[in-house]
Amino acid sequence: MAGHSKWSQIKRKKAVNDKERGKTISKHIRAVQAAVREGGSGDPSANLPLKNALAAAKSDDVPQDNIDRAVERALGGAEGSTFDEVSYEGYGPSGVALLIEALTDNRNRTVAEVRHVFTKHGGNMSGSTAWQFESRGVIVVGDTSERAQELTIELGAVDLEVDEQLTVYTAPTELYTVLEGLQKGGLEAEVAQLTKVAQLETELSGSDAAKVVRLIEALEDLDDVQNVYTSANLRSVLV
């Protein structure tokens, strides 16, 4: 349970490379609007997809004004595209599994763009990979003390990772129950959202890991792509 946090390493890498903040905000706004329409409500307490989208947006410091306007537009049925949720599966260099989630108003365009990136970076979109990943809630707090660890276990965490921060993994349905328990215990979360975790990691050399990172970054640069999950252990290039 102890060791280098996979989540904190990934978040640190994204923060270092996040020079296109406008694109990041745009992706979150798209996700918020899709969640409002999916759940039929602008109230996160009655709309779990919206609650998850808001948590993800806040973890990337999306301004509240932008979020509020996105919710209002979705509720008002303002003119604009309706986005479909789609996912793509494939394998990257060294056979690592990849699972991509996207929101798109043009499925043909998006699949062509994703396939082009796979091909360009030595991967392919053949085969099924979704079965290799399981949904998890993830909460990151700054307090790594034994008291904090014991509290998360008491609240029902499935796993913990201790590094510079405490990363708590929960069952997807227990994310907000555990989060509320931590907050009542005086712990503030820096991240609280749903993610997908590979059931078995693929160990890579530094050069192979770098190739996978380039593929992931190219996929994340696509406007329609929301999340990219991989089975690769990328600590060698993310530290």
C-alpha cells in the first residue's frame, strides 16, 4: 500500500505540461454540459455524473464562473452541439493497453483522429482493453500521517499509496462517502474524482516508457479526448 503514488505522478506530469490552459478548461466545460444533459439536472446532489464532472473540473482549477455558465447553458438548452460519450481501445508501444474516453459531436472525425495518433506513435486500435481496467474513486490529501491513513481505512478505502501525499482509492460508489468522512475528520482533499486503474501494470524501460508518454500526450491533445488510461508503469519518466 505504500510507495510512489501513481496518481500524483500523473497529475504532476500534467501540471508541468499544461501550457494550453484554455483547452483544459474547454474539455471540462464540455464534460459539465454533457453531464447536465445526461442527468437532467443542474443539482450535483441529484446528478451523479455532474457531481463527478464538477469534481474533475475543480481539481484542474476551472474557474467557478465558467462552470456556472456551462450549467446554465445546458439547462437552458442553449444552441450548441450535443456531445456523445465514446470510448476507444487499443495497444501502444511494447503492447501496453490504452483506454480512451471522449466526448464528440462527430464520431467519424474523432475515431479518425484517434486512429491517426495511434498509427503515428507505433500503436494500433485492434483488440479489447477495457476489461483490463477497473473504476475507482481517487482522493488525494496532503496529510500523510498515521492518523490520516487510519481514518481512510476506517472509512472503507480499498487501497492507499503514501508518497509526498496520501492517495486514497475507493470503490466508485463510495467516493463521496469517504470524501465526506475525511472532511469531517479535518482533512482537505486536493483531488476527488473517478478514474480507471489498470489491474496489472506493464513494466517498461525508460525509452519505451517515453514512447508511451508521447502517444498519451498526443491523444490528450485531441480536442474530443477527455481521459486516457494506460497499463504502463510510467514512473521512470514522470518523476
